[in-house]
Amino acid sequence: MKLTKTLLASTALALTAGGLSAQDMADSMTIVSWGGAYQNSQLKAYVEPYLANNAGVSATWDESSAEAVAKLRAMNEAGNITWDLVDVEAADAIRLCDEGLAMEIDVDEMLAKGDDGSSAEDDFGDSLVSDCFIPQIVFSTTVGYRTDMVPAGTEPPSDICALFDLETYPGRRSLNKRPLANVEWALLCDGVPKDEIYDVLATPEGQERALAKLDTIKDQTIWWTAGADTPQLLADGEVFMGSTYNGRLFSAIAEQDQPIGMLWDAEMLDFDGWIIPEGLPEDRLARVKDFLMFATDTQRLADQAAYISYGPARASSAPLVGKHAELGIDMAPHMPTDPANATNVFVTNYSFWADYRDDIDAKFQAWLAR
């Protein structure tokens, strides 16, 4: 019955979106995401079921989400928007919306109602951080380490500042080749109170302080650009510990049985979701709207959690999170928002990063090149 209701809602939107019938919609979509385990969870929960119910429609993936802002700027400049739907972090959604590169969303018209009768706006709630943002998940950036490389007689790391402790935990690190999370952790481990991090980071002196702390491990660090990099480096024994997204570590630990532990301390909580590029032709926009009505319903967001340990961004989905689709293990204890994992979270200030990202990115890349 639930699937039937979803398909009826999808069909209704198909007949009204942009005044086009289903036959007049584009028969393909280019979807931009992050690759790896996360993209696979989107494929299984959203895209494969949608394509199965829409004969003749195809989807092509582009794994360029890390470069979404720069690439959408370039596409807009060239007047050639080749992407239809783009997965981005909350801060990048705000930037793209502010720059007119992402389309504003009428939440209650374009997204599915909750299966408990709630409006989309009420059900998504605080995750609607931008007028252009369509939330999917709550995730965290956190740290994994090789359990078999912990020095004999030493307790496994339990504090985020183990990242900077090369004496107790020798070995190479892997960190994101972007400043987000790195600079917050650097200031935290340099003695800045958690509630003052962004005030300090807003100043040139605070930014230099963060980079100075990162200098202490720079020559022992491999810099990653894709979320799958750290799990692979850990699996290969190339690094002792490194940062990535919690779902990527879950995949390495639970699905691949790698000797990896996860450090939840000071996990950086954030939202991730879709944006629609501004300026799509009417037929492509109608197809995207039809897909989103299908892909944002309560059950679909819960379904994604069966493939990766990210919490659904709408409230009505959380009670439906069940077992892993293949392993049969309960997924709730592996979510970043589970109380046992969330004893010391660090909530990413996406508004800060929307305002300061370009400047701090430039300074960070210059520091890397030194």
C-alpha cells in the first residue's frame, strides 16, 4: 500500500510538474554524488527502485560532489548546465543558493509528505538549512584507526587529539585535503574550548593557529580527496589513523571485516542532501521533480540506512531504520546520532563555512603547498 501511494504521488507530480506529462519528461538524469559506499546506498534506496518503476528512464552518475561549487560556477559561466541533481554538504548548499546556482525549493509542494501525515516542512524540520537544500542524511566526519597497529601495552585511541599524538600513536595519518574538520580539531587540540572554535577561526590569527597545529603532523599526513581513500589506506596499512565519513568506516569494518576501529570523539555532525542546479530545461526539471517526490518519502530515507550508517534527515524515517540489507545487523547502534556514539559531538557550523569557505580554502591550499 505504501509503495502504491508513493507511485500515485509520483505520477500526480509527473502530470503537473511544469505542465508536462510523463511522456514529455527527459528520459535520463545525470546525478552527482561522492562515489563508494555512500553512492551505492543512494543507488539501492532511490535510483534503482525509481528506474524499475519508470521504464525507459536512465541515470548516469558523476562522482564530483567534492568539486560541486567550482564546477557549477563554471557551468553557469559557460551557460551549459550538464548536471540534473547534485548531492552536497549543507554549507555548500547554502553557498550555491546564495550565489543563485541552486534552485529554491517549495518544500511542501515538491517533497513527499511524511507517512505519519506530517508536512514535509515539519518532518524535515531543522535539516532544511537553506531554501535550496533537500536533506537526505545526518552524517559525521570522524576518525578510523588500525586496531592491529596500536603499540603493545598502549590503550587504543579514544580522544580526537590522538590524531596529533605521534609519540603515543606513531604512524602516518590521512586527512581531508580541505580544511573543514581539520581546522576545528586542530584548534580543539590546541586548547580552544569547543564553544569558542568558530569565533577563533573567524580571525586570521585563529586560522594561523589551526595551521600551526596541523604543521606538527603535516609531514606524516597523506591528504585525501575522496571519502573512500582513508578506508583503503587503512585496509592497506598505509596509515595508522585517518579521517573520513562514518558510513565509509562502517562499510570497511562491518562489510569488509577490516581490522579498523572507529573514534567517535568530537565527530563532526553535518547534513547532506540534494540541490537542483538553477536553469535546467523544463523537461529535465520535470524529471528531477518526479524523482525527488519518490526519493524523499519516509520509507525511502529509512531504506538508505539499510545500506550505510547515516541517519535519515526526516523525523518520520528514524523509527523505520531497521537492519542492514545484507548483514542483517541492527543499524541504529551504528548511526552517528546514537546516544552511545554522540557523547561528545561537534556540530559543524555550516553557516560559518558558507561565509568563510573560499577564504579559508585558499589559505589552506597555500599552506599545503608550502
